[in-house]
Amino acid sequence: MTPSDNTLTDSNFQYLVGYIQQACGLVLQKNQIYLLENRLMPIMRQDNISTLNDVVDLLKKQGSSFGQALIEALVTHESSFFRDKKIFDFFTQEILEKLYTNGSPLAPINIWSAACSSGQEPYSIAMLIQEFARKTNPLTLTPISSSMCNILATDISKKILDKAQEGSFSHFEIQRGLPAMLLIKYFKKNDNSWMISNELKELIKFEKYNLTQPQKIITQTFNVIFCRNVLIYFNEQDKVKVIQRLHNHLKSGGYLILGSSEFILQNQTNQLTLTAVKDFPGIYQKA
């Protein structure tokens, strides 16, 4: 199959991008058909689908049963350990300093890693928490437990969540951002992969969640919410809805951490109490 024999009709393009936007908030333009082709190629080969027009036909016939596979093929799962070091330095030096004392939290803390992908972000957070607790109180032999810290990790893709929950990473994934000291301390070699320790796994709960659609599975509020490099894919209306939802789940004094190139505009914060943290683009604190 080549792009020349796979030209989407205008009506099918509008149907497909409309379905994608409603399902996950991803906004695609006409000049991004190449993205559709590249991302959908694996499921097209798997199901012996010849063209993108055939994809639309199957979507109309099967609805959500095929739509979920389509969405999972489209959403980005780019991730690495400790991605954007400045963000994690702020998390350790500013946030954890306020939440922990003598190796223990002042109160049980809740952290949400939204759009967690294959798990590198929540596992990075868990490692920093354990390291900070031990550094604060070197005599503490017992690691931080789930009674002291809860990390909720969510993503729209069930397939990628299953991988994250398994906690198995390839050599390539391990080499992307993970310091050797932490590899030795928190991972175990397993054939051709590395398995994360139960000490970290026990801090994290993985749940399927769509940021653009209201769901009731999240009832608690959080000290910190990571939602990085997600809003850039949404239109203005969905951005406002997602920011409002995140704001509602944030404790007073808590932090919302976006990607370093993501900003909340004034017209998006009229009814919110978020203040940008100076010198840290993408980080906001709730009053």
C-alpha cells in the first residue's frame, strides 16, 4: 500500500478526524494524513485493510470495538525516564522538601501522572520519592509505602497501561535517561529486559482514563499532577476542559506540571486559581 492509492475522500477524512477528536481530543489537519497512514499501518496490516477509506468503512460498521484499536494506534507513547531533568529537580528540591520531613511525609501524599504512557514517568517519580526519603533520614531502612504515598498513573490506551503495569523495560528504554545507580538499586535483570522492583510498583495504581471525557473513577485530590506534553494535541475548547478538570482535582497549594513548552493562557484561567512558578515554564501552583 502506498499513499498514492490510499487517498481519503473528503467526507471520510471529516468522519475519521471527527471520531478521533471526540474519542481522545487529538486534532488532525488535512496535511497530516501521513500521520494517519504511519500510525495505522500496523493494524491495517494485521486486519488486512487496504486503504484508509476501508478503515473508515470498518469504523462505521464496528464502532467502538474497532475504534479503541484505532485510537491506541494513533496516540503518542513517547516516553523516557526522568524526561526533562529540570522538572524532576524542581519536584525533588521544592515539592518534596515541603511534603516530607525526617524521611516521612507530613501527611499521605497523592500524585497523578496523567498520560503516563509506558510508565517511565510514574516510576521516575516513585524512585525520587524513595531516594528523597532515604536521603532525608539515612537510618530509615523501610521504604516509603503506599500508606504514605499514592501515585495514580493513567492513560487512554489499555495496551500501553498493561505494559507499564508489568514494569518490564528493554535495554533501549533503560538507556534513555535512567542513571546507572538507580538501575542497580531498583531493577532486576530478566533475560533480555529489566524488571522494576516491587518496592516501586506498590506505590503506583494504573487506570485507563480519557482526559477529554468526564469520568468518575478519580475521586481524590492530588498534591501534584503531572500532565506533560498532552495539551499540545488538543483544540482550544478541549484544552480549557482538561485544565479545569485537572484544577478541580488539585489540592490547595498543589502543583500542576505541564510540558515545558505548554502554557495556560489568561483566558483559560479566568475561573482558576493557578499561578505560574517563576523560572519553571509549564509549572503552576494552585492558591
